[in-house]
Amino acid sequence: MLIGTYLLYAAVMVVAHPQLIYPFGPDRFDNPTFHQETVSERNVAMAVSDGEDAIAVLFFMGNGGALAYFTYTLDAHQNAGRTIAAMAYPGGGGIAGKPSEASLKADALAAYDWLTTQHDGPIVVHGFSLGTGLAIHVAAAREVAGIILDAPYTTLCALMTKGSYLPACYLPGVQKWRSVDDVPALTAPVLIQHGTADQLIPISYGRQLASAMTDAGVAVTFHAVDGATHNNLAGQPGYQDRINAFLSGLQKQ
């Protein structure tokens, strides 16, 4: 009886888990300093703010799924005069479509390829939470000057395992989001910022990812942001300063 109930629960969770990974909000991004682009044959929606800095930033948001919720991060780059291209996710922010790990990763690569046709200088990828998996995936497959990760994970399925008491990393049909698998292909330096009070993605996951990167020979700068939670990391004092210092260091290399 108990085994049957557990198996039924597992089957339900496999079917329902995308709704938990992608609880995207509906709020549209209407910042007038950004212009909207639809790029590639995949019809990837991008919000773009043009800057004068040599570096362009390709940004991947978290699973809020609407760029309207990530103004602190976008401001950090706009305030520094950088071009920023932020990928919108289908299913959130008024963008039509249905997200999946495979489709989002394909969209992310298409977004990078488009940005290279618009910007002649170095490109940095920046991801928050769910979006760190996209940033790492792009950096593993394309040439980037740097990688910025806010509250990253090693594998999203490990977090699912912790929350569901199911072996999510081994269940067929589960979208795994194994960022750690892309680590050996990384070559660009990495900045990680992670809040010590993050309860959604505990800082231990960020430390594990940083350790895997160091073991793979990747240069990693890790900042434990004291008292920061998952949702207020980008608003903490020093957040923008650490990004600026990291990117300034890249330009001096």
C-alpha cells in the first residue's frame, strides 16, 4: 500500500514538476529605456538597452519568469553604461509559449548568436537562480569574456530531491538542469554572489559549484553576501560594486 502510494506520488510529481520549476509571473516589462527585439528563427524575445561600454551583458533571469521582477540587476549594468540584452522566457511576462529546459537552453544559445551580430566587443553572461544554468550552458558552448552567477546551483534536480523526497535526478521525464555537467567546458573567469540566508538555493550549493569550477581549473571569485536571502541579493550593498570590479578586471587582462 505504501509503496503504491509513493509510486503514484512520484508519477504525479513527474507530470507536475514543470509547474514548480516555471511558476512564471505575467507582468510585462515596459521599461522605456529598453527596446524589444524578436530574434532568430526561434523567435526569442529580447529586451535590449544600448550602452557605450565595451562589454555587453547577456542576462538570464530567475524563475519569476518576468523581467519586470529583476530591475535591480538590470540597473546594475545600465548604471555602468553597459549594453544589456535580457532574454524573456516563453510563458512569463506576457510572452507566448511554454518553457522547458531544452527550449530555454536553445533560446539562450540563439540569443547569444544574435548578440554577436549586434555587438563587436566582449560578451559577458549573467544569470540569476534558474538563469545561472542558462549562463553556464552558453559559456560552455560559446566564447564569453566572463560569467556572473547570482545564487547558482549544481543541479536543480538535487534541490527537487530535497523538496520532494524523490530521487529526481534519476527519474525519467524530469528536467534535470545539471549545471555542474557544463563546468569542464568553461574557460572564462567566474564571479559568484550568494546570500548566506538564501533558503531557496542554500549557499552550500553555490560553494559546491565554485569548488567544481576550481577543480576544473576555472578562475572563480566567490562572495558570500552576509544576511542576503534569495530574493534580495541584488539589492544588497556592494552588489553592483563587486560586479563592476570583476568586469573592470576583465578589461585590464
